[in-house]
Amino acid sequence: MERYSRQLPVLGEEGQRRVRRATILVAGLGGLGSAASLYLAYGGVGRLILVDRDRVEESNLNRQVLYGPGDIGREKALVAAERLREANPDVEVIPVVGDAAGEARRFIGEVDVVVDALDNWDSRLELNRVAVEAGKPLVHAAVDEMQGQLMVVIPGVTACLECVFGGLRGKGASGRILGPVAGAMGAMEALEALKLVSGVGSPLAGRLLIADFASGSFDVVPVRRRPGCPVCGALGI
């Protein structure tokens, strides 16, 4: 347990064992997913399922910390798996090249937590539907320029992404991003996922964190379920 000796006083031995038994799916391996999956591997999560259909491009390299110039043109999921196995050989890493929501649906029965590290609202909302229908917690983050947001969805308990952001379907990010913003929010996603699987701390459930890194300000606002939501409302939960 020497590897985890600095976090054991925080999580406790039982919390660390829960982390070791957990399976977490990371959807999207860009700036958010690179940081989130790296910290989850370092934290000792037993099994990581990594889903992305894209290949590494040079424009990714200002923020996607799992990749280097030699990886340009390679599939992100496969490169990410290599890096994470090197980072922590004790973690089982399953790379999946494909559509996030479709592959998540295939694996959802095996998963304890889903991490949404995607970059457009169509994909995020479809992933949200998969997680809510399966009753699996979802950790969501999004970034753009020097802003970020973070929330946790507990199906049947908190608002889901459709409740809050359903009107953004068809929208994507501007394509402008400062690298550390993605890294910071991805690390925070990993933290929320570790809190969920360890049972330690209070996840950001029912709350939306809004980060403005340009000014250094952070706000947390409550989010509520929307009556008649076509995702969580339609399921009767």
C-alpha cells in the first residue's frame, strides 16, 4: 500500500479497497479525459474503460496530457491505455475505439461511475440518457476558453443533464481553450468519481460548480430536477 500511503489517511483502508474494486468508464479522452483518467489510474481505481473514437492531432497537444508528438495519427483510446498502464500497472485498462454513448451502453452494466469528458452537447446528453436509464452516477464537466463547469448526476435523486442543459442540444465548444483549464476540470472530475466510489466526502450532487479561471472566481449553484424531463422524468424515477 506504499503507493497510496498519502491518500490512505484521507480515504481510509476501506475507502481505498472500494476504489480498488471500482470500474469507471471515461467517455472522451481529450483535455478533460486525459487528466481525469490519469488521476483515476494514479488513485488506484481497479478497472478503467476508456472510450474515444478520435485520433491524436497536433492541436491536441496543448492540453491532452497523455499524448506527445510521436502519437499524432494514433487512436487516442489505445495510446491512453498504454500511458495509464505505465502509470499504474495494477489498474486494468480497457481501451474502446468508438462512439461514446453507444459503447457506454454496451459496458454500462459493469460500471460504477460514468465520467463525461466529451466536447459537445449531443454526445453529453446521449451519454446522460444511458447513465440515467441504467441508474449509474454520472460526473459531468465542460470547458471553453477560460471557463469550466462541473456537476454530478445521481439518477432518481438529482437533476440530470437533460433537466439543466437539454436546450443546448446541437451546441459545441468554441474550440478555444487554455490547456490548464481542461486539466483542472478533468482533475476535479476524477476527484468527484473517487468520492463516489470510496464513499468519502460529499459529491457535487444537485449542485453545479461554475469556474471562471480568467478572474479566479468559483460559484456553486443548486440545480433541480425539471418536471416532465424526457430522460429522468419519463422513467418515473
